Amino acid sequence: MLALLGGVLAVAPAAAEDRWILWERPVDLNTAAPGEWRRTQTFDAQRWCKGAMTTAINQNQLAGRKDGRLDPKAKIIEYQCQPEGERPQK
């Protein structure tokens, strides 16, 4: 019985840590100055957050292209996935 209870307690914190936040912030191409981080979506697992981040990066790169080159007026967005309760790295 104690082994079962110990197993349940060991799994419970892991389940609480499974929520991941996708963060984004704009980066000015002219000055390379980053803006403020903003929460965008919450996911039940890191893999879902990273998948959404990959999709967002691809969409952002396509939108920033003009005639096959990076448009200097384009808004570049930086993304990070972090566990719930943690803020993105600078």
C-alpha cells in the first residue's frame, strides 16, 4: 500500500508540471532590440508547445518575405516554450 501511495505522489507533481506556455516577443530588425515577452498559448505537454512554436516560426518567416528576400519592414518574432510558472530567458 505504501509503495502504491509513493508511486501516486511521485506522478502527481509531474502531471502538474506538464503545462507549457508559448511566449513571443517582437524584435526590431533595425536596432535588434527585443520587445516585451507576451504569453500566447498554454499546452498540456512540451511537445505540443514546441510544435506550435515551429508552426509560428514558419508562418512568421513566410510573412516576412518579399520577392524571396527578408522584407526590412517585416516584424520578426522570437518564441520560447517554458513550463508554466517560468518566464522566458532574456
